[in-house]
Amino acid sequence: MSPSLKHHQPAGSGRLNNKKALVTQAEDFMGPATIDHFTQEGAEVFASDGILTDPLTPDALLDEAGPIDILVVNLATDNLYGKMADELTDTDFETAFEVMVYPLHRLVRAVTPQMKERQAGKIIVYGSAVPLRPMARLAAYSAARGAQISYVKSVGTELARDNIQMNLIAQNWVMNPAYYPPELQAHPKFQANLKREVPLGRLARPEEDTALAVFLASNESDFFVGQAIPFSGGWAS
């Protein structure tokens, strides 16, 4: 097995017993928490580290993992914040789409043939709530995350005909080191902004977010199709 694909055996028993999952960009964003929660729920998890800008990588990962029941599309970058639109370069936009949009399509294209053959599968995308509520200085990031939402809504409708449920978690204000490092969380201005912006007045714990992913990966979510589900403590709906 290549170094890019790590194997995690089930660490418990639960709603994902006897399921095989692939988690992308597993060291970043929601990757570590997802692996922990999925294995505790009984899933066997294959984890791919690093960004997926190479067009050939998604097919290679699926070939190596073999048939999987659950694809968790976890794609993120943390260097697209704080710029006004007239400061954004073509490279900024290219980076946003090369990291978060094109790999999404390549992964879905690679995994759907095996899921269609079995007439069963789950695809969960960790997205963002930012396209649901305008924020300044996030144009490239918001455009890419918005493209993810549109893609999931369209393709989710297509895949439903083959009993494949594809949905997106549109999240914000979720505790993770990529977006909310400890030094930022401790800053008084951040704390004041958090209480002002988020009705619950706090960040979500990672396990609260991954609990939604577990639900979407389980048989309990069979009637959810092409949804972008806000998860932001009431910040967006």
C-alpha cells in the first residue's frame, strides 16, 4: 500500500459496521476527527493525505482502496482569506478550484461506477456555509465552496437513481486547527465576534460535526439526496 493511503481498522462497533470508507486530505480540516468517529462506529477507513491537485490521484486512490461503501470528500485550503476582490490574482482563483472543486468531480467520477454496480453508496462532502451568507474578503474561497454546493445538488439528483446518496455539510464555526488555531480562539476580538455572530456563542466541537457525517454515511440517511445541510450554530440557514 502506498504511503498516501493509510489503513485504519474499526476501533468500535456501531452504525457503520462492515462499511469501508475513504477519507481524503485526512490530516487536514475534518479528516482526523472523521477517521476517529467513523472507526469508533465500526467502519474500516482508508485515509489519503495531502491535496489532490494531480488529476490522476483520485483514480489511483480508488483503485488502491478497492470497493468502498462511503466516500468522504474532505478538501480544504487555508490561504485564501483576507483579500479584497481587486487584490485576488488569477492564481488565487485557480488554487481555490484546483484544491476544492476539480478533485471533488474526479473523486465522484472515480467512485460512482462501483457504487452503481452495487446499487448502493454514500458520498459526504465537507463544504462551507460561507456561500449561504455573504462575507467580505472571501471571494475565491466562497466561489469554490459555492461551486461544491451546486455540484452536489446537481449530481446528487443524478446518483439517487442508483441508490447513491450524495450530500454536503455546509459548515462554519467548527473547531479545527486549520481555520481556528488556538491562538485565534484565545484572542478577545475573536471571542467577541463569536458571541456576536453565532447564536450559540461558541464553536462546534469536531465530534458534533462528524456526528452529522456518520448519520449521512449510515443507512439512516437513505432519503437525503443532494442536500447542502447548514451546520453553523444558527449562523446560516
